[in-house]
Amino acid sequence: MKCSDTISIEWLPLSLFDAHSQFVLIFRNVCLDVGICGDTLRVTQTNIDGLRSSVEFGSEIELEIFLKLTIRREL
């Protein structure tokens, strides 16, 4: 199977009451725990060896670019 070179991320609109949300994205050997708390988007990544790293973003555009780069590295 051949995968397209285009990675598309679509965001669902959040209501004002969803200022605290969390989801997990797992792709191949990457596990990302994404938390939204007000205006802060925090990603905690756990690699296959159990090592963890964390980074914060100030906008969904920054987070989207990070997600695309992380997924592209795994391809």
C-alpha cells in the first residue's frame, strides 16, 4: 500500500465549555498525549523506550505543524 504525501488534520469546533480537553494520538511508535487547558496546548510524548518529553504551544496552528512533522518522521 502506498500512502499519500498529504497529511490532513481537521479540528472540530470546541464550545466555550470545552476549555479543558484531552486526547491521545498513537501512530506507529509515537504516542502523544495532548491536553488543552484554556489557551495552552500541551503535548507529552512517550517513545518506545518509555522516555517522556513535553512541549507547550500557544495556538492550534503550532500544534498542527508539530503533529504533521512528527507523523511525517514516522513515515
